[in-house]
Amino acid sequence: MKSQLNLKRAIITVLFVIISATVFAQTGKISGKISDKKTGETLIGVTVKIKGTTKGSSTDVEGRYVISALTAGKYTIEASYVGYTTKSIADVEVTGTGTTSVDLIMEESNSQKLNEVVVTGQASRETQTAILMNQKNSTEIKQGIGIQEMSRKGVSDVEEGLTKITGITKVDGRGLFVRGLEDRYNNLLINGLAVPSNNPFKKIIPLDLFPTDIVSVLETYKTFNSGLYGDFAGGTFNIVTAKGEKSLTKINIGTSFTTNNNFRKFLISKDANSFSDFVGFSGNERDLPKVVGKVPGAYTMTPDEANTQFGSGFDVEEKTAPLNSSFGILHTQKINLQNQRYLQYLVSVNFDNNFQVREGVDRFFNTAQGNYDNNLYTTKYKFSTNSSVLGAINYRTERLNLGVNAFYLKSTENMIQDQLGYTNSQATVNNSFIRLNQLQNTDFLNAQLTGGYKLTKDDRHSVKAGVSYSKTKFELPDRKSFRGSRVDDENSSVNYTGNSIVRQYMDFDGSFYASGLAEYNWKFGNEDLTKAHKLSLGYNGSFNKMESTFRFLVSQNMGSNNVIFNTNQPDAKFSSEITDGSFTYRDGSNATYKARMQEAVNAGYADLALRLSDKTNLNVGTRFEQSQRITRYRNSGSFDAPFEKIVKENFDILPSLNLKYALNDNSNFRISASKTLTKPVIMEAFPLEFVNPDATIENGNPNVINSKNYNLDVKYELFPSNKEMLAITGFAKYLQDPIERLFVQSAGSGGLQITYNNSKKAILYGAELEFLLELKRLTESLSNFSVGFNTSLMVTEVTIDRLKNSTETAAMPGNSGKRKLQGASPWLINADIKYEAEFSKKWKNTMTLAYNIYGERIYAVGTNGLDHYYEKPFGKLDFIWNNKIGDKWDVKVGVENILNPLYKVELGDKSQIDIVEKDLTVKDYKRGVGFSLGLGYTF
């Protein structure tokens, strides 16, 4: 209670400090709009400056510019733009506190063609200045980061890029957290079209699979508008793919080293050590033996079948982990056609691999005895690869814009995991040993067709549309494990009874995912379309079909109970034991082995953007969304039993309101309110029991329902210059039936079960502070420095359903029925400082030091008298040094995770049962300090 009170005081203090700090001295301004003389279209990225000074600005996405902080007097303004004649206007008078309006019309120079200029203008949308201006002028609260800013900060993938946006952090292996809310609350669009996840355990596809080469801009919506899908609570990310704005060919190569990971002992499966495995094409030899059939039937293999039907074995090789490596090639081409038409295409191929070692404790507690049920020290050796191929073609005329995108993402992860300690609360038997040999394959194929057309030449009436098709695959082929005892450093033993040797086969096939959109736009009410109202009517929706199969073969005792073998080379011994009739394999799959799910969303929406005055913009919209989830599965029992069927159908009316009031040319006040939904991650609602060799089980709950969210945001933002920004946001959410992760005792195995359920309601509120400032404000000696900072502070409270969550109630002090929201951080901080300088005319460099950290949050809800499991604060400090040498060479040097903190999950100290153990840590590890070098050459 005390900590919550302190957090509330901190939020109030931040609000007052920031509001008082935003009182800037009022001086005069020059503002206006710049357009092309021939076409009348506004120009983006025009440089406008006060002649003879360093004061200036550039035009935003609407062609507007503002030059601030001018004392009273007369000035000469100068506008320059590639392909246009420089324009000067003298004797522009500025009063002490007023704004002087000067619109400019620029004329194409004789030496260059207009279509070259258009491309330059489009490319400027990716700059930090253009994105800040887009943020300033947008009615919705949205933020973004472009390819230029990501390059400056040394970002190599989309996930890392999004962490540079206010209130977003990433957790190793668990995706992005927006405003402290975990992956479950996010949604993903690519070019405005919905796409599925390639991993049933994650809400959106892991964004570290997307290299930044294929990205133009990353957009983040933290407030809802009717054109977005209703599945919205934390944030919706929209990846705008690159189109190839200029002609170039670029090759990138890179390498990296991480302490405690590379140049040390590394175990890898013997059948994952070829060149094809090194480049990410693994697992063809790991198919389920055909002899057991497509339908389980408790089949027992003969000795000959057990020795010949498997394409892979248990043997592993010990090696020294080499350096990580990466390679990429990007080719883009712009073909200028006649009559302001052009064709662009882009091809990008990227590959990287990574060697990773994680070691630390891995435990869970016995709820009856208050001691560790499992107390294991775990070492994981992961070799992962990511590959991507993107092709894009874009055709554009004065009125038509057509785009075709297709990309393929593939990732593999070969993992050897060793666990040593004790299980089943048998603390005196501390040499229990579990070896897991696992390959994870994911595939993601996506193709899109998008288009826009101006029905009238002046763009008063326009339409846009798009269709997307995706296919995904998630496989764990021949997930092998044995469980026994460690005899000595080289040997282990197993007992064939009790399923001590297991081979699992899981396929999760997203065979079909389609999405589409169609939208009509009408601008009305003013001859100047930049000041007109806008009505948008549209449809978007998606259909998803998926199926899973989960088979497993277990050891069957035949003539012997125990065998001792070399831990890393067991195959020869296992083969001789099978030949001698000591054991074989039998099909242990049950009737739950197969499940199916299909989901559909169909929505119509209307959005009315009203320009009530030059200062006030209002968007009001409503989304009418029909959604359906049909789950088919069998319970344990007969394989011939009909599938159980659970149908969840919803029709939701989701209103939204976004108001922007321009206090002056440099600052806005915003209000946003909406109703949205949160849908479960696939695995959270899928009836699949995923079993780990340490007796932990993850089990989806098909009875989980969508939660309903009511959202409110209030924001003040200030743009002191075209490269600076200061903002303070207050936000609040009410969640009805929030979905949460629980740890419960497994009724069957006695081990730990991870499952999901709805609580009754949750309330959260908080504040965000963000600024991006150039330090020359303090002194000219710091003119090469800028600093960025953002933080979120949040209070949450959940009320549980006492009947539905009776096992959880026992874990709450005083049986209060209230606690914090699972997965939500009470605070987080992202900060960076940048230094930009020129060592010479041909050598430009940027240095960035970035830090992020989040506050303690509930990792999983405790039950049966146990307190909750808490994810402890984890801070990450990175240094990136980017160098541009001439027109051809780019050199990037990075040091990642400099502080190398301990990642830790810990049981809370308020359990309602007596805890015998002194150490409440349930999981920990260190990532190591990473050093990277990247080289790029542009032809």
C-alpha cells in the first residue's frame, strides 16, 4: 500500500514538474506552406532558413514549416529543395509575439526533372524530422521511427527499433511490452493489413525476425481509431515496408561476440551440425516414423523398427561456439516513366545466426510442503538462425498508387538443455539429470497487394484497398529427451520405466490466413483540402484457419530396467539395448493429439475527421466488429469420439474519439477515448497440453473469453523545433474480464501447470513523460549532443472472480480478492544520448548511448496459497557508434548489455503457506556483454 501511494505521488509530481517546465519565452515566428508551381502539390522536406543565421526548419508531411524564437525585426527567408530553384523573400517582418505567415511557391529548375524531386520528397518521410511533424499534425496519438533514425541508433531489427519509442520495452524471448503491458495486448499490421503470428505462444510474430532493410517507417498507435482492429489495448504496430525510394545496391556483413556465449564450450545436436543447418535449413530427417501411422493407436515398435525408423538420434557434439555472423544484400531501382509516372522495385535478402548460452536456476515450489518441488540448475545451448527474403514493386502515377509485396521469413533454433538437481521434492537425490534435444522451426509467408486511387484529380474523393495472404508453420520435430541420473562427468543412467525416454512431434499449421481492407474517403467543406473535413467509410477483416498435431513416443520396458551410457553419445548404447530386447518405443499419444481452430473478424467502420477551426481537429468514429472463434478438440478417451466444439461469437460496437487542439504553432493538447477488445494469444485459448521433460505443462483454456477495454488518454505535447519534442500523457484503462497467466499444481503429474483464465476486472492508470531535446539549448559547446528520454508510471488493480479463481483467492493476504495486473510494469524508463560530428568532410559519425529498464511485475499469478511469481527489474545499457565514410562505406561498432545484470523471476514473500526454502528465486540467468561490428558498402 505504501509503495502504491509513493507511485501515485510520483505520478502527480511528474505532472506538475513537466507542466511548469513547458513555459517557454514567447517570441515571434514565421510559418507557412510550400507548394509546387506546376502541380500545386505541397512539398515535403524543403529546407527553410533565415538567411545569414543557423535558424531554420523543414516542411512536414503537409508542406508546412515553422521557424520559431525570432526577435522582432525584418528577415530574409530562403527555401531550397533538390531539383528546384532556390527561393528568397526579403523584408519579412516579425513582431515580438506574433506569427507572420509566408507561403512559398517553388519552381522546378531546368536541370532536373520533377519525378526525381517527388522521390526525394517521399524519402524524407523516413527522417526523424518528417516523423515528428507527422506526429504533431496527426489527430490520433501515434508515434513512429524511420529507417534513418533506426540506422543512427544502430538498430538491426524491427523489435529493437520499436523500443526507441516512448513506453515500449522488450523482454528477452517474450516480445514487446507497451506501457508495461505484455505481448498479449499488442496487435500487428503490415501496410495496414492484418497478419498472423508464426508462433502459437506469442500474440504477434516475433519482430526481431524483420530486418530493418525491409522497413520504411514503424508506426505505433497507442490510442484507437475505428480503422484499426478492435483487438487493441497496449499498442498496434504498423510496419510500412520499404519501396525502394532511390536506386542503389548495398551489401552488409557483420559479426558479434558475447561474453559467456561465444568461444566457450557449446553442445549441439549431431544431426544439426552440417552446412545446411548452419544456414537455417534443418529438420528434414526428424519426421515421425511412418510405421506408427497418422492416427495414434498405442503401437509398439519392433526392435528393427526402433533402430531403423528414426532419422535422428540423441547424440550431441561438443564444440567451441564461434562468432555470430550476419549478411544482407539490398537492391533498389527507380525507373522514371513519362508524365509523372515511375516504377520502383526492391529486393532484400538477409541472414544471421547466433550462438547463445543461458545458465541459472530453474525451480518451482510444492504447494503442499512449501519447499522446492523441482530444484534444477539449467544450462541451455541455443543455436538460432533467421533468414528473410523480400520483394516489392510499386507503380505510381499522379492519381494511382499500386504496390505488391511478398516476403518469406524462416527461423530455426537448435537447443540442447541440461538440467541437474532434484525433482519431486526428493532433496536427497540431487543428481537427477534431464537432457532435452530440441529443434524449433518457424516459417512465415506473406503476399500483399495494396492500392490507392484519386477518384478526382484534386484528391477530394479517393479510395484505397488491399488484400493479404499468409501461411505459417511452427514445428517441434522429434523433440527428444531422457530423464535419469548423472553418474559422473561423462556418464548418465536411465530407468526405462516411467517414460524416461520421450520423443515428441508437434506441428502447428497455420494453413490459411487472409485479410483485406477497402476504404472510401471524401474531403469536404473547404476549397483548401488541407483544411477540409474528411469522411472515411471502410471495411477490414481477416479469416484464420489452423490445426495442431501433437504425438509422442515413449520408452517401453521389455527386458531390463536400467542402463548406463555416455551422456553425449548415447545412440550406440540405446541401439544395442533395443537389439538385445531391453526396451523399445511405443506410441503414447492420446485422443487429444489433434485440435483445430478457426477465427474470423468482419468489421465495417465510419470515421469523421472534422476541422472545427485552424486550431481544433476532431475525429469521431465507430467500428462494428463481428468476430468468431470455433475450437474443435477431443478429450482424453476414445480416438473415435466426435470432436468437442466450442463456439465464441461476439458482436461489438467500438466507438472512438480523438481531439487535437493546437495551443499554438508548436504545441498541442489531445484527448482520446475509446472502447476496444483484448483477444487471447492462440495458445492461451487452444486445447493443447504442451509437456516439458521437467514435468511442467502449458495448457490452453478454450473457455477464455475476450476482455473489453475502456480507454482514456490526455496528452500535452510541445515541439520547440523540427528536431525536438516534449510530451506528457495521462492515461487510464478499465479492463472487463482481463486474461491472465496462472501457475497451478498439476493434478496428474504433481508438477507445475501454466494455464490462463479471466479475472473479473482491472483498473490501471498512469502517466508518460517523453522528451527529445538538443543540448545546444544549454550551451553552444554541446551543439553536437541531443538527449532522448521517456518514462511510464502506472498503477494497476485487479479484482478476481472468487468462484472462477478459487485456488488463487487462497494466495491473497486477507482473502482480499484484489492484486496488481499480471504482466504490467509499474514503471519503465528508456533514455539515450546522441553525439553527432564530422571528423572530416568524408567521415561523419554518430555515437548513441541508450538505456532501458522496467519495474517489478507479476510474471504469473500464484495459487493454492503461494504468492505471485515476480519478474524483477532488468536494465540494459547499449553503446552504438555509426560511421559514414565517404559515399560508399558504413561502419557500425556496438557494445550491448554493458552492465550485464541478472535476469530473475522470484516467488513473492507473502505466501499463505509456510515456505521452508530461504532462496525464493525460481529462474535466473545472465545474457553476457555483446560486442558487434558491421560493415556496409553501397555501389
